[in-house]
Amino acid sequence: MDSELYPEHEALVAELVQLQDVDRLPHAMLLTSDSGLGLKAVCQHLAQALLKRAGQASEADTAELLSAGTHGDFRWVATLDGKSSIGVDQVRVACEFVSKTAGYGTLKVLVVEEADKLTSAAANALLKTLEEPQGDTLIILMSRRPWLLPATVRSRCQARKLPRLSEATCKAELAKQGLTSESYSEQTSRFLENWLVSALGGTLEAHREVRLVLNKVLDRDLSARELTECLMKFELSEAVEAVVRALEERLANLDATGHGLPTLITLHRLIASLMQRIRGGATPAREVACYEIGVLTAGASENKINVVREGLHLMGVARI
């Protein structure tokens, strides 16, 4: 088992195991989380618990097989080394696994990590299996940003969202990373979890600086040029990810009827789409991308929704 299960997520795993005991576990689930933290651990612990109950082998043998990655009734699909997306060939192999009879017990489990990284062809290849899985199978798609998945895929899964980590848990984990309370004192408890994700992923510096500059541009205290220069300090994928997170925090703190909310939502969706394209292997020019994000953010600060809607076509993002 690679990941420790956070206390806040233990109840969800227990609940899903109980559903399996009464034969009410769905055949396909979309497991989501605001920050993405804990998704992998929940899937690992859930798969182990379910396969132990459904298997003919002892619990110790099941745990050993899963740890070694050799359990015949379990598959984990993720991006391959050097790749930024999950390809159709990977999904076809996974679907073939689902079509076979369980060999170690009565249940097969397929997990797709970061399912929003499925290419269009891969997502389409998965559809029929989601509709009609063979035998007793559980398919788990995990995603921090499920809206990037096709609606046809989402509609075929029962969605479950991980509860957020408590403030105490986040602070304890941040302390393990060597961060003092002063370094995140400005964070609300709601976004301590995002801070922890950045700390664990080594992107805290980008997250902190981009968040600060982007908010100043939206508040009209800085110009598009300052944001462009800030983004240029980091790798493009890292910078775009930081912008998306900063916008999510900004949106969460706005009143539902707040001025400029539709424009900010549109900006977030467009830049999230850009992030998805980069994950899919697109390589927009770094200078152009950073410049356009700066200009669009400045446009959003003035509530120019048409500017936001039209601008990102330069980077190949579809209009929304």
C-alpha cells in the first residue's frame, strides 16, 4: 500500500465496503476531490478491502499480491512515463481485463487514475464498458476536475466526493513538510488542503507567487505585464496549474451574486481547458500563452467577458 489513508476519508471507504456487502455497490464510480489529495489512497484501500472480501485467497496473500501489482483481478491505469495523457491502447487493454472472468474471487476492480487525462479516443473506448461491464466489476475513475471528462462518461458513473481534510490534519501534514504556521497563516482553512497539495508536489513557490500577482491584477493593483512576467518564471504546465488553483480560490470566496462572477467563471473554464490541452500533449508557445493569460486576466478585472471568451483561441482552446 503506497499511500496512507487520511482520517477524514476512512468513513467513505467503510461505507462503500458495506454497500458491497449488501450487493448495492455501483459498477462504475467517479471519485472526486476539490484538491485531489487522498484520491489515490482511497482507491488503493477500497480495492484492497473489496478484493479481500470477494477473494478466495487469505487477506495476507491478497495484500501481498496487490502490493506487488500481480493481483489478477485488479488493474490500475495511469499515464505512462513520458506521457501526459492516457491513450486508447491502454484503455483497450483495461476493457479486455474487464471482459474476463475473475480469477481470484468474485470481483474485479479497475481504477483509472486522473481520468481527466483520457484522450478523446480513450474516453470513447471506455464508454461501452462503462455501460455494460462484464461480470461483477467495479470501475473507479478518479479526477480532481471531473468537468474535463466528457458528459457521456460522467453520466455513466455514480459520483462520490471526498470530504475535505480538517484544519488540524492539514496543519499536521504541513508541519511534516517542514512548513511553519507563518508560511500559510493567510490561508483560510478551506484552502489549506490546496496549500498542502502544492507543498507535497513541490509547486508551493509557484502557487504562492502566482496567487498573489493574479489577485492583484484582478483587483487592478497590477497590470497584465506583471502577471505575464510572473508566469514566465515557471514551467508552463506549472504556471497554468497555479493560475487554475488561484482562480478556484478566488471564486470560492466570491458571493454567488458578486460583480464579475460570470466573467471569472468563464476565465477559469478556459484556462482549465488550456491545462487539459497541455496535459494532452499540446505545446503552445510559452511566451504567447503567458501573455494571453495576463491579458485575459486583466480583461476579467474589468468584467470584459467577451474579451475572455474570444482571447484564448490563439492558443487553440475551444470557445465556451
